[in-house]
Amino acid sequence: MFRLLEGKNVNLRVVEKEDLPLFAEWLSSLEVLGEYNPLRQVSRLETEKMFENDKAYEMKEFIIEKKDGIKIGFMVHFCVLHPFCGKQLEIGYALVPSERGKGYCTEATKIMVDYLFLSRDTMRVQASTDTRNLASHKVLEKAGFKKEGTMRKYLFSRGELRDAYLYSIL
């Protein structure tokens, strides 16, 4: 099987149509998204539409797989449009709970960052995370990201506006 992006312990491969049922399940799963991401309920049909129309945000979805082919999570990259700064590349990720804390997400993040710097005309990749999400802070910092600051009341999740940290790597 073709592996787009290979690491020591995990591979990243582009989400294919046959992955969409699992991807839709993950996008709607409280366990996979964790306590710090906004709640979503996404149907398979909505996931298919998102998958077909991801060019609007220049979004690309990847499955994170262990070397034995077990699917353990996903990673995305997309563009955030700023009126005066142009497009900024941002990444996001989630792992199934049983595979967290094993270094897989940090490795996947490093692989994605290398890929983006080699394949895109950019000098910056960013990520945002809830200020309380210590595990995500560690992933980004171990992958070489620097915390730039706090975005106050940045995201609405679980009935409240939450602050987020903005991280970047150059």
C-alpha cells in the first residue's frame, strides 16, 4: 500500500473515500475529539461533502496509522485567511484515546510540518489549542512550535467561550 508520508512509528496517508465512515465517526466522537475541542455531530453525507469541497479552505485530511496499518487518528492542514496577512497554514489533529501519550501525535506533527515546508511556499505553520489542553501543548512544543500568545474567547465549546494559545513554527 502506498504511504504518502512515512515516519519511524507512524505513517500519514491522505484520507480516501473508503475512510470516510471512520472519519465521520471520529469527527463526531467525544472520546476522539477530547474534552477541549468543540462538539460536533457530522453525518457520513456531510463528511463526504466536506471531503469533496475541501478546496475552499485548501484543506487536506490525513489518517494517522501505526506501522501495522492500524488507524489511530487523523491530522489536517488548512488555510486560515487573514485580511491583511493572506493565507496562514494551520494544522489540527486528534488520536483515539488508547493511543495517546505514546509519542505518535508528536511524530505525526513533525512529519506534517516537514511535508508542508517542503511542498508549500510558506515560512510558517501554526496551530491553536485550548489553553487547558496540556497534552496538545506538549505535542506542539516537542515538535518545535513556539507559543506566540493567548487568543481570548477564541472558540465556543461546551457552552462557553474558551481561550486558546496560538503556536507556530518557522
